[in-house]
Amino acid sequence: MDFIFANFKIIFFSLVIGVSLFFIVKNYAKIVVFLNQVRSELTKVSWPTRKEVMASTIVILVLTGFLSVYVGVIDLGLSKLLSIFLK
């Protein structure tokens, strides 16, 4: 029993790898079909241009900054208001 507890990581990862390999071998044909379907669907995706990605990133960063300042101001105001009531 001490052997099992002392080598738990090795036994656990060996079991995970064994089960994973069994699953892959048993379902190999289904996995290949799935991956081919994924590749087919990815060719249909309309990928954004670099300009669109940069514009979206800038919008997200500006909105995140604005909301951070807004929440910070509201938090500061409410904490001041609460400290006035608790004095």
C-alpha cells in the first residue's frame, strides 16, 4: 500500500495516458473524420483583417479604461459617503 501512495503521480499519469491511448486507438476513424470536418469548417470562416483586429482591440482597451475609472470613482464616492455616515 505504501508503494501506491509513494508513486501516486506516476501511477495516475500512467493510467491517464493508457486510457487516452485506448480511446484514441478505439475511435481513430471517428477522430480522423472529426478533424477533417473541422478543417473544412475553418475554410468557411471569415477571418478579420489586421486593421479590424487593431480597431477592435483599441475599442476594448478604451472601454475597459473608461469603465475602470467609472467604477473607481463610484467606489471612492460610496466609500466616502459611508465613512461620513459611520462617524
